[in-house]
Amino acid sequence: MSSTTAPATAMVSRAVQRRVEAGSSVMCARCDQQVKFAARQNRQQVIANVYADGRWTRVEHFHAECYDEAGAPYGKAAEQDIRSRRPSS
Ligand SMILES: [Zn+2]
């Protein structure tokens, strides 16, 4: 019996949180509304890389709040852009 060791970077679905960029025109996978850039609002989106059977399948976009409401289906979103983090809320 040989045991298979999982690679350090497992091919599993994961999510990151990013600032919404100007010109963004993606649709939120939960509420079907556009994830819009809004000047001065510094809105956050969640981008999920979805894997099935160890293979990359698709990218899904969410409003950050929608992702939370959905119960973080692809795990807690990792923050990528530290500088855009709001001091408090
Ligand atoms: Zn949404």
C-alpha cells in the first residue's frame, strides 16, 4: 500500500478578494448584477477560481458582500491588495 501525498498547492477552489477595477464588467454569480467600479467607493469583489476533480473549471465573480451572504462557498477569500483594506468598518 503506497500512500499518495497531496501536493503543497492543492488544486482546489479558492477565492481572493480584490478591489473592483475601473472598466470592470463582470456579473456577480450570486445576484446577477454587474460588479461595477465606483469611483471613491473602493468597492471589493471576490474572484473565485473553481476547480472540479483537480482541474480548473471556471472563474466566478461576486460582490464581496454577496460572497459573504453565500456563506463563502469557495472558502474564505484571501485579501490580495493589502493597501486597499479599509481601516475599520
Ligand atoms: Zn452580487
